[in-house]
Amino acid sequence: MLRSRLAWAAIVLFFQIESCGFAAAAPRAVLELFTSQGCSSCPPADKVLGEFAKDPSIIALSLPINIWDYLGWKDTLALPGHAARQRGYAKMRGDRQVYTPQVVVNGDVHVLGSDRAAIEQAIAQTGHNAAIMSVPVLLSTAQGDLTVTVKAVPGEQAHGEVWLCPVATAVAVAIGRGENGGLTITYHNVVRGWRKLGDFAGTDSTWRVPLSDIEHHSADGAAVVVQEGTRAEPGIVLGAAVTSIGPQTTVDSR
């Protein structure tokens, strides 16, 4: 198994050098922060996520939810699907733990979103699962399209759904009322939608998406997540990548 992984790493490195001239850092974790503009405990977590977002080996995403809207301020970035996704994770884990700020690490472990040490520990813990973040995801932009390629891993059988998320890199919000009234908070890598590209069945697969479809969501980036389970009951993250939307770029998760 180790020999096959080393051989695959060499193949990917060669592909990177030949096709795009550089090798990007391999992501080790996807962090999903469930946050809310109406939650007084969330601003420290939003700041911590912004710090993780600077790490090229981390894909840090903000998923605003609306569960605290009744406190006097409606979250301007919340999507109904985010709260459903958070509940889906809790159902899969069987613990019913749904709160803010909550970080789900690699689709597997949840921790308090403002606890940086706990997040780091969860990243290390999920790293012991060989299936997590094992599937290479390649993103490239050219001629007005985003090309998504999910690569097979020799000797392994991985199956999952492939999701595209338009992302707004930084969104500053002046909160007028509620528990955070009077604060201006910057939210990092805010997910602005979910689009299922298809299913990954363990073989090389490619999809093309017009960049205009992504930019339509007021997004300047895109994340792709390959994940076990379904939208209603998401499982572990098998692979992921993120890229900015601009001049031709290539990002490989390996």
C-alpha cells in the first residue's frame, strides 16, 4: 500500500510539473464553520477560521446559518441548505450536536469553532483515517470554464458525490441589531451555494462549469468537495480543492 501511494505521488508530481509548472500544497483538511451573525459566541470563531484560511494545506469554509435570526437580526449570508447540512452531519454521527460556532473537520469530527487547539487535534485525529483526503482533486480555469478532475487512486475503491461550492473570499458585514449589533465582522471563504457535479465511482472523472455560473453567486473562488454519503446525510471528505476565479490557474489537491 505504501509503495503504491509513493508511486502515485510521483505520478501526480510529474503531472503537475509538466502541465502547469508548479505543485500546490496538498490539503490535509476541510474545515466547515457553521456560524451566524446573530450568535455572540461566533466572532472569535470567524477570526480563527480566517487564520486557518491562510494555511495552504487547509480548506477553510464558512457556512452561515439562520437559526438565531429570531433574536433580532437576520443573517445576510445564511443559506437554508447550510442548517440542513449541519443537521445531516449530526444525524450521521448520531450525537444530535448542533450549535454555533461549530466546526466539522473532514466531514467526521465536530469541535467548538473558536477552539484552535481542538481544531488542530481534530485534524490530526481524522488524519489517521486513510480514506479521508485521499482522492486527488484537480481544478483549472481556462477559456471561461472551470475544469474539475477527480483522479482515481490505484489500488483503492472510493465512492462519493462531487460538490461544487462558489466561494466569496472575504465578506465584511455591518450587523445592525441582535447580539452582535454594532459590530462589523469579516467572514472568510463564505459558501454561496452547492451544486452537485456528479458521482465519483473510483475512476478518473472530469466536469466543466462556466465561470459565469460561479461568478453569478457573487463569488471570487470555488471549492470542490468529494464526499461519502448524500446531501441529506454527508459523510467523510474523500478529497477537496479550492481555487480563485481569475486568470488561468491550476490547483491539485495532491
